Amino acid sequence: RLVSSAAPRPALGYGGVDGLTGQESGENRDGFIENRSGPDGQFSFVDQSKWLESHSGMRIPSQEIFEKSYIDGVMRPIQQEGTGFGGYT
């Protein structure tokens, strides 16, 4: 089931795994990430703050851009046109 009223979660580069692991993450808990995080895991936190703002592709979009790209470009084709998303048809 698609939930068009929910915003996509931020890229991992913004918040790392915070809010995605542990009991306190609730419905956002991601078992794949959780199992690979921590001192013995495959993922480790890297502070990317000095690069994020200089890379236009990593900036958090304005609400207007979000609505145009996500709602018009992703959700509308799936829900109204039945076209699927990308290679998923």
C-alpha cells in the first residue's frame, strides 16, 4: 500500500542511522541498517556536514521542489496512471 501523505525519510548522509535503529525508532526501524550498524557492523557514522551544503544534489529541497518532483513525478504516475516507478511496472 502506498502512503502519499508521508514524506520520504531524509538521506542517510543527513542523520546517519539515528531514528532508524533501536526500539525508540518505532515504525521507522530498519532491520537491514540496524544489523549492519555499530562497532562490529559494516556501516559507521561519517560526519559529512562540510560537504553536504556544497553539493547541490545533497541539499534538502524546498517544499515546492518536493511537491513537483515527488508528488507529480513519482506518486501521480503510480496512483493515477498506473505506470509504476522507474523499472517497476
